[in-house]
Amino acid sequence: MDGHHDPTGMLETADAVRRSVVGLGRQLRLMRSAHGVSAAKLGLLRRLERTGGSMTASDLASLERLQPQSLTRLIADLDERGLIRRTQDQIDRRQFLIEITKDGHDLLARDADRQNAWLSQSMSKALTPSEREILRVAALLLEQLVEAGVEPPADDGVSQDLGIGRVHLPN
């Protein structure tokens, strides 16, 4: 990262956070149970679990930024596995409402338990109590970033003003 274009070091920090989050994500995927459910399908299940109710396919596609055709295939497989349930919308009978089933919740819980156990053990071995507390606070801050809902910049290869000066985003 070139400090000339990043006088506050924000881009350098962003790059370090991004690389570490990607690396951690890779490690956590390795800890995933051998259930054969893809990351995209797990993402849909997590979204349904977080909403706590049912959603239409179009709402789910919009939130997950998926094309309806892609979503149709994912939903069909999750339904076939019994991880979701589709019911006809009583208001708009052309639509179906999708909700996660107990089996879907259980699958997510097994994955989370396995990943949490690995992460907890790794943190206990590799980090001091103070470092673990810093990581706890960092996790809260990362969650704030996610919840802030800031839209990503356009991916058009032109310079963008990110509030820290003009930055050229390569194609």
C-alpha cells in the first residue's frame, strides 16, 4: 500500500483487516462438518435463521445478492435435504415463503460448535488473556462495520473518493 495516497493509514489498516478476515474464514471453512452443504447454501440458511421467520425467494435473493435462477437451484437442494420448508404465501399465492427447519438449525449449530471449539482452542494456545480481550473487542467492531450497511464502491476501475482522499481502484 502506498502511504502517499493513504496519509491516515486507513487503506493499509483495511488491507490488513481484510487479509486476516479472509485467512480466518479459510481456516473456519476447513473446520466445517462433512455434510456436503456448500458455502452458498449455508449462507442462505444463516440468513433465514437470522430473520427468525419466513421470507420470499425474491427477498432472499435481494438480501444475498443472488440471481433468482441461482437461488432457485439452491433452494431446491435445501428443500430436498429437509433444511428449509416452502409454503405458499396466503396473500400472494404466486409466491412461496421459505423458512429454515429444525434440521437446518441443527446443521448450522453443528458447524458453529465445531468452528467455535477450534477457534477457542487456537485462541487459548496462541494468545494471552489481554490479546484475547483485544480480539473480543475487535469482533464487536467488525460486527459494527457489517451492521453499518455501507455500500461498496462501484467496481468500474475509476478513482473513488473514500473519505481519505482520491484512491484509484484497479480493474
